[in-house]
Amino acid sequence: MTVNIQKQLHAGSGRIEMALKFTIADGELLALFGPSGAGKTSALRIIAGLLAADSGSIMVNGECWFDHAKGINVRPQQRDVGVVFQDHALFPNMTVRENIAYGLKKDQPSSNVDELLEVMELMPMTNVKPALLSGGQKQRVALARAMARRPKVLLLDEPTSALDAALRIRMQQYIKSIHEQHRMTTLLITHDVTEVARLASRVLVIEQGVITNQGSPREVLPLDDLRALF
């Protein structure tokens, strides 16, 4: 996937001129790391088709999803992406199984749902509706729903930010396990150093809408934070 996007944003600190240009290799897990208000979530929304860039282009496996100059902007429903938002966005009238199955493509087997229920340790909650789930359970359901369709691109927006320390580590383990198994091209949005170190093969540091550093977590992250992890 090749992303080259520009967008004028309005954050708490004032106007930001976002200008991001990067690539993600097939099967790579890339992290966009930086403080709140840096433009990370806006970048994710542009890739998903939920927010239009002012200019630039997005190419995925030779398919153009966005090209401002050519007037191309593929609708979100036609982009092969799975998205996990911070607020879960589960359907309250559906059970856990139904929420996950909703993410399937028409020709995909229901066994995809069974596999994810097992891996995410959600089997006991199969027929439970979201109102009766804990925050961690809701986040696991949202992640399973996004992964069920085996998308070309998986977009994770602060997937563990609302969890306590123990649940955060377990969720990171779920993400790592499923990513290694299916090798989905994944973009992780986070401001958590430990999350980058545990999950990402490469990290882009974003400040005020631009990339200020990039490389492996060991090359980019603060040395003291890495010593605490390894």
C-alpha cells in the first residue's frame, strides 16, 4: 500500500497541514506513533474512505482507492478494509456471533467466525449482546469483526487505549497472534510506546501532521522504554 496524502486539519493546538507519504509492505504491521492531535486518526480515516484528503493518492495492490488529481475516491464500502475504532461501534441488537459474522464477505465461510471466537476467547459470550459485555470483551469483538473478512488492509485506532494494563497486554497478544497467522497488512495507530515495541515491525513518528522519524522500534523508540520491555 502506498499513501501520499495532504489534508488541512484543525486540532486543539491550531491548524495542522498534514503531509504524509509512506508505504506498507504486504503483510507488514506498521505503527503510526505520536501524541494526541498529531493527525494519526485522520490519516486512518482517510485511508478507510471516511474522510477525504485535500490532495494526493492511495494505492493498494495496484488498485487506486484515492487520487485527487484524477477525481477518484472509492467509497468506504468498496475498500477492502477492516477498521477497529476506539469506541467499538458494535451493533447493540446483535449477539457477539452476529456482530462478528456481519464483517464476513458474501462468499466467506462461517468457520472464520468460529476460529475468531476461539482465538479471542469469546466462545462463552457467543449469544450475548454488547450491553452485557465488559470493555475488554467489546474490544475483542470489534477486533474479531474487523478481522473476520480477511481484509487487504486492517486499520487499528488505539485498539487497547481503554483497557487496564493486564487486558492491554492480552489484547496485544491477540493482535500479534492473528496477524502472524494471517499476515494482514496492518496499520496501527497508537501513542503507547509499549504497544509499538510489542507489535510493530516498523514505526513512523508523526508530529503536527508530518513524519519526523521512522525505522524499527529499536531504532526509533526511547532506549529507556525499550530496556523496560526486553
